[in-house]
Amino acid sequence: MRVLIIEDSRELAGLIGDALKRAGIDVDIVGLAEDARLAIQAVRYAAIVLDLGLPDASGLALLDQLRRRRDSTPVLILSSRNALDDRVTGLERGASDYMIKPFAMAELIARLRSLMQRTPDAPRQVLAMGNVAFDADSRCAVIKGRTFAIPAREAELLEVFLKRGERVLVHDVLDALVFGGAHDKSSNAVEVYVHRLRRLLAGAGSDIEILTIRGVGYLMKPTQAAMVVA
């Protein structure tokens, strides 16, 4: 079992980490939301301890991103925000539990153990096409036997393409699924991230390609060479 501690106070994070290690739980510690995102993409954690007041982003915003990706990892918010509204908001946004600082370390460990036992280890969802296998839980792809951590937005794109199989994805539908219509319609965000995903797949030696269907959208399919080999 491995737990991710997202806490910008190095002293407090160190104390929690040491206590969890003594309890037989492996830990990773980060102090920034961006570092947390990278860690979550690379590792499947049994639980996450989340501080809300991070230097570079709101802890709630990070929690929202997790839940939008259908990541069900148990999240225990650990915060000095003790108002009832804060606790209710945290739980409504998808937190599994909420503890207020200061706290008893024994209680934190007990609550984490309870969360990890409550959530069974579900079968991993692996999507595949050609020589690409994408783990929807860890957000990693295995291409030609090598494992790649996929950046968050490109991972969302890849997941959508693989789930739809060899079917054309209309531009506006892709925009809504991946970006939720959160940006200006004149933005070329879809094109930018499709280009990045293409470059990532090509650089990794994949045998799938993303075709642009002019005026319509995009199609992911195995390359001609891959189909000949098959």
C-alpha cells in the first residue's frame, strides 16, 4: 500500500510520512499541486492525504480534476479549515473523509486504513489498439514494451480515442468530452493537444495514427504497416 501526502508544510508532511512508515505504509510526499498531478499519473495510490491550501493551486481544484477523470482513489482532506461549510464542501466535491488540524496521528492512520480497506482493488481498465496499451487507472501507456507516463490532457484524449475505437470523433464532441467546453470556442486547444498526442505516440514508436478528417474531426486507427503485419 502506498499513500500520497500532498502537504506544503515540510515539517508536518515529514511527521505524517514517518508515522505512516512506522505503521507499515509506504509514502510519497509532494508540496505542490502540479507535483501531485505528476505523481498521480505515474503511480496508483491506495489513498491520498490532501491539504487544501497549496501554494500553486487549490486542493479542491485538484480533487475536482481527479473526480472528473473518474479516479476513485480515496482522498482524506487534512485542513485547518474547520467551519462546517468547509467540511461539507470538501465531502460534496468528492473527498472520502475530512480531518481538521491539529489532529491525532493515531486517528489519521486509523482513518486511512479504514478508507483503504473500504475500497476494493478494482480490476484495472486497460484499453488497447495496435501496439499501444493504456492503463486508465495509472494514466500510463505501454508501447513496444516500454512504459510512458502520459501528461494529463493527452491521457484524456488518448482514453477517449481508444474507447471509441476506429470511429470518427467529431471535433465539437471531442472538445466537450476532454475540455468540457471550458474555453473559448475560437480556441485551437483540441488541435494543439491532438498534435502533442501524435508527437508523443510517434516518438514512442507506436503503430497507431490520428487522422484529421477535414471539417469533421479526427480518427485514430492502426497504421497501414500495422494492418499488413496483422
